Amino acid sequence: MKTFPKTLLVTLLATVLASTLQAAPAVVVNPDNTDAVDSETLTAYLIGKRKFWEGGSEVVIAVLKDDADANGALEQFTKMNDSRFKSHWQRLAFSGRGTMPKQFSDPAALVAFVKVNKGAIGLVSDSADLSGVKKVN
């Protein structure tokens, strides 16, 4: 009976350690973008309340399909899971009030897209190669 608390403690420690070792989500923008992005502004961009950067460029959202880190970032900044985020943007797109976020299967493709599109903002894993883009979080 005494081994149960030890086993539980080891399991909890392993779970906490595994969750801290996962790559953190990174929010990246085009390197030419000089706008300051705090968490409130980021949320406004990601949910479509703000459609233009302060410099005048249109915001283009880029996300990864089926990526745990990107989904974690969505939940952190928008309080929506992947499914709700997609439904939210479908409603905006079908009503003419927004454009669906660009979806990518490969983090390198997403970073390359953000690198060449001035108004782009992307959600990727911190472990991805972020050279050529600016991390804002």
C-alpha cells in the first residue's frame, strides 16, 4: 500500500516534466513589421476584430493543421480550440467580414509564407526554424 503514493508521485512528476519539455508555441510576423504586439492586440488580430496592422498592411493569419503547439497557442490567445477557431472564421468568411486563415501542414512552409508576406502572422512551434521572421511573444 505504501508504493501507491510513490507511484502516483512519480507519475505526476513525469507528466509535469513531459509537458514542460514540449516546444512552446511561437507567434511570428514578417521581419518588416514594426508594430508592437501585446497579448490583447494579438487576440484581436487572431479573432478578426482588428483586420489591419498599424502600418496599414492587411493581417493574414497562418496556422498549422493538426499541430498541438499551434492549437495550444490558439487556446492561449483566443480561448478557442482548433474546431471553434475554424468555425468562427468560417462564419466571418461566409458573411464577408473576414478571410479564412491560411493553413499549412509544414512549419517550414508557414515560416516561408510569413517571411514573404508583410501582413502575415503565424502560429508555429518554438522548435521550428524561425530564421527570417520575427518572434513576437
